[in-house]
Amino acid sequence: MMMNTITTRSEVLELVKNSLNKTVSNPNEFLLQIFLQDSASIEATSKARSMSLSSAVDYLEVDCPTLTDLFSKLRIALGKVKNRKAQEKLDDILARVDETVLAAVRESNNTVSEEVVPEFYSMLDYKFNGKMICFIFKEFKHIQNRVGASYDLENLRQCASRLGYNFIEYINLRKAEFKSIINQHANGDFSEYASLIVAVSTHGTQYDYLMASDSNSQNFQSMLQLNKDVVKPFYTTPTLQEKPKIFLIQACRGDEKNAARIATDSISTDNVPGSDCIIVFSSIPGYVSWRSSSSGSHFFTAFKDVIMSSPLPLSFDDFRRKMKRIMLQGKKNGDTIQHQPIEFRDQSLTKDILFCKAR
């Protein structure tokens, strides 16, 4: 095998994303040609407008049985928009991919056949599978309230029960209260817990700022900063070392959106996680996160659907693929399909996570 041969699926996807981002000058037209291969014109147009090049590759990766199928769709679309340079770059990547990786088939349960057996964090050596700390913000002093946010709380509570996580909830905290409680937990004893989940549902802005109940949309100093105020306090918790720490963030990250008449978590206006941390964002940078007044956020609704319907134990890799599929397929609102690509930021996970049944 040559030194420059690509031998992992994730490396293939990363190279494809980087190549397309550098060589495709008209992303909307290119994405439209991708989705017209399998969808009607209206649906294809909606998908093309709502996705970035990178999120479209993630969507196709979940939808295509093999990477060969993925490359085929991309090459057809590039041919339609007459982008020969991008085709050549894609062919260069294709020539370096190991044939077994190209032919690996994604099964119906969204797994990929691989020879390597993943290593998992230890989840059964502790009294509890984990602790889930949930922060829900429904009412605010200076900005609009979040109708339907109570459903996020109930969805998370159901998931915690099935997964065997001790559940703790906080509602409508002021900034000072939030920081105090986070620090209390970060300085707490997790010796009986295999993992931690921190879930936040609130308004948000660009640069990963989050709204407390007393935050002012015109003053960043009044807001919570995700990494500094939510994630970083748990970096050095002694009894959480070498244990997975999952942060689920339902909040807008900008104002970009599709034309759907549904509430969002945006107001008008990067940091890398620490050891064994992963942040799951409800949207990609610059975009809103959709919320229904009658069912809660699309993000935590999808989270509940995956956790409650999947056979357990469930690997985090499978959870990730199922979440991406649901969120990218979108949720119908009237005549509009609302797509919401999500982001997983997990540079520091050293193993796979296994969601297990409550004991």
C-alpha cells in the first residue's frame, strides 16, 4: 500500500469537503444538480438553499450505500455545472482511496462494515451510566420568550430515563446563577458516574454566545460564552477525567434561514473542546435553529426520536449518523421542508461512546 493511500472513510469525506470548498464557485447551482438526481425540483431547490457544501457531503454520505456512489453523484453534478477543475481534483482523491474503503457498504441500520473494532469508553464499571444536567430558558427580561421550550425539557427527561442518567433541571437562570451552578457541578464528585451530558436550550447568536434570562441582545458581556462558561469548567474535574463529556446545544448561531413560518432560537444581532469532550450544535455557524411552539426544538425532538427508538446499546457513531439523517431530511412546516444541518465538534474524543440501557 502506498504511503499516500487513503484508508479511512472519515479522511475521504474531509478531503472531499476541502476540495469542493476550494473549487466550486457557485455552490447553490452545484448543490441543486446534486439533489435533482433524486428529488423533485421544489424539494431539490429547498435542500440546495439550506445546506453548505460540507453539510451536503455529510447528507450524501448517510444516504449513499458506498463511497463509490457518493463520488458518482458528485461527478455527475460537477459535469452539469461544467466544473472540470473540481472534477479533476475529485478524481485525484478517488485515485488515492483504498478499494476496500470505497466498497464498504452502509447497512440498513446506518453502520459501515469495517474490520477495525472500535474501542469504547467504559460505561458499565460505574454505579450510574451518567448524569444529565439540563438548562432550559423559556422566559427572558430583554428579549422574546421561547414558546414551546418546555417540550425540550420533557424530551430530555425521557431520554435520561431510558439511558439511566440521573436528571437535573434548571429553568430560566440569570447569567450569574448559571455560572455559579455550572461551577458547583464542575467541582462536584462524579466518581459513581460513567459520563456527563450537559444540555442547553436557549436563544443564541454568532460566535457561540448564549442567552441567560437576563441577557441583553445588544451587550455580549451580558451573555454566556459557550466554551468559557459551559464547557471549560469541566476540563479539569478530577472524577471526569478519561470519561466522555457531551454538550448538547440548542441555540441559533446566526440569522440565516429558509422561508418557514415557525419560531427560531435566533436574535438579531472556535474554540476546541478539552479532553474527552464533544459539542453537538443544533445548527451550523451562521444559521438559525428551528423550534415549534407545539413540539419544541427540532434538535431535541430528533434527539428523543433517536434515543427512544434505537435498540440499545447504541454507539455514538451510529447516533451521529441517525441524527444527521433526521436533521438533514428536514421537518415539514406547511408547504416548506425545513432542513437543519447540525455540527459535531469532537476533536478530543479518544474512543467511541456507548449509550446503554438504564440499570
